[in-house]
Amino acid sequence: MPNRLLLAAARKPGLKKLITGTPITKAVARRFVAGETLEEAVQAARNLNTGGLGAILDYLGENCSTGEQADAGQDAYIASLETIVSGHLDSHVSVKLTQLGLDQSFDGCLARMEKIVARAAEARTTVAIDMESHQYTDATIEMYRKLLGTHSNVVLCLQAYLKRTARDIEGLLPLAPKIRLCKGAYDEPNEISFDRHETSRNYIELLEMLLLGSEYTAVATHDDLLVRAAVKTARRLSLPLERIEFQMLFGVRRELQIGLAERGYAVRVYVPFGDQWYPYLMRRLAERPANMRFFAEALIRG
Ligand code: FDA
């Protein structure tokens, strides 16, 4: 589980103002965020592709409050897809439904998703749906089910720290889902979520369900134990390499990303970009105490 105190503090508007207003924070954010513009994200994706790694462009933003903002999110994704095509990039896109108006209207969000997914299908690429906090799990799965009715180029992220996820996977398996499995990055109540140790145990069990039951699984983790478990399970089940893709975050464990690619595994790196980087940065700081030290030292060095 990520550091709860930090995630709770991060929600205070005063702290947000303080942190985003400090130039040094922007420099720290650059470790995890490719840049504020699409051009910078494309350059990062190109560098990854040159090194044999795929990319996933993520235009940062969440919980928009108007239809205009949601339309702007949609347009940013369409522009990202156009650039993927024109730049011949090996890249997916990944979206947050609350960036596309889920808080305002499920149907409005679905209409925007349909446009993005259709454009991605023309571009022969994939749209992944990030999983946000538990208040959105049902609606996100429902959105995925609806999109699967017309398109197969959609991936859904599920979180191993939620106790419900085994049931969710069971319900989805008959639909031949494409799932990205992660641990989970939000501050969730104990009643519905596992602790750190139990999350890893659950991750391995869910991975086995997915590898046995679906054609494609994205193993989204930097955890050596889980990466080893995935490799071991895939070998035991004699799965072809294409059934599994390792996914990691920009700026995190680059040596592991490259090492897996050199061993012949597909590796894809999540490349966040845009000026709404604050919540993303805070989640990255919260999941690793050493990042807080790195951040504090940078602030002190000024
Ligand atoms: P863990 O946090 O235990 O880290 C294992 C090791 O990796 C650490 O010891 C450290 O070496 C390194 N590491 C991990 N995080 C680091 C960091 N921030 N900085 C530096 N080193 C770090 N979550 C979610 O709730 N919804 C989502 O849609 C997604 N989507 C997503 C996509 C992809 C491609 C990835 C890789 C991750 C996500 N996540 C996510 C985030 C995920 O839930 C989780 O918070 C992080 O991946 C960290 O968990 P690990 O499994 O890496 O393990």
C-alpha cells in the first residue's frame, strides 16, 4: 500500500499550491514525467522505441469538472494518436475515465472513449484504461465491457490490492479480456484492500488466472519478486512470449526494463506528459520512501 499520510496531505490545496509553485519541484517531476508537451512525450517514446521498448502515452489529468475539459482531454488523445501514426511510433495510449468526464456523465464519457478507441483502431494501436480509486471500479469495468462490444483494442487495468479483483477477473474471463495487472496506487480503506504482503500474494494468484485464461496480460510492476513469478509461471504453462508484456513507469527501474527486453520479452513504458502532473508525482513519491528523500534533498539543495 502506498504511504497514506502523504496521499492524504497531497489532497490539501495549500500543499498543492506550495509544491507546484516551486520551480525545483518541476525538475523533480521530470524524473517521472516526460515533459509538459506532446512533442516531449513523443521524443521520450522515440528514445524508448530506439532502445527496443514500446511506449504508452498518458496525457496527465483526472477528475475534470466540465464537459469542455473532458472534450479537451479527448482532443489531446486524438492528437496523440495522430502523432503516433505520423511518427511511426510503437505506442499505445492510456486514459483516465475521470479525465474524460466520468464524474459528469457515464454516457458522455463513453461517447468520448468510443471516438478515441475508433481512432486507435484505425491507427492499429491500443487504448488502455487506467484504474482509479475504488469509487470508480464498477463504472470503469462497465465502460470496458461496453467498449469490448465493438472493439478489441482496449486494455483494462485492474489492481491486485483490491479484495474484489479475483471476482472481477472471473466475471471478465469469458470475454477474452486484455488486462494490465498492477498493485494499485490509491489510498484505499482496509476493509476492501490488502496490505503490502497480501497484495503481492494476491498479485501472483491473479496473474496465474490471467495467464491461464486470457490471450494477453500486461504485468505492470517493478517488483523483482513479481517479475520473476511472471516469468516462472509463463514458463511452467509453456506460454508463447506474446502472451505477456511487462509494463513499467517512465523513470523507474530502467535497468530492469532493458534487461527484460534483452531477454526477448516485450516491455512497454508508461510515458506521462502534460502540465497536470501533481497527483501523478505525489503517487510516485508515496509508493517509495526513498523518493521522498530524493525530493526533500532537491528542495534543500534548491
Ligand atoms: P513496489 O512499489 O513494491 O516497487 C518495487 C520496486 O520498484 C521498488 O523497490 C523500487 O525499486 C521500484 N519502484 C517502484 N515504484 C517506484 C517509484 N515510484 N520510484 C522509484 N522506484 C520505484 N496504479 C493504479 O492504481 N492504477 C493504474 O491504472 C496504474 N497503472 C499503471 C501502469 C503501469 C505501466 C505501471 C507500471 C504501474 C501502474 N500503476 C497503476 C501503479 C501501480 O499500482 C504501483 O503503484 C506502482 O507500479 C508501484 O508498485 P510496484 O508493483 O512497482 O511495486
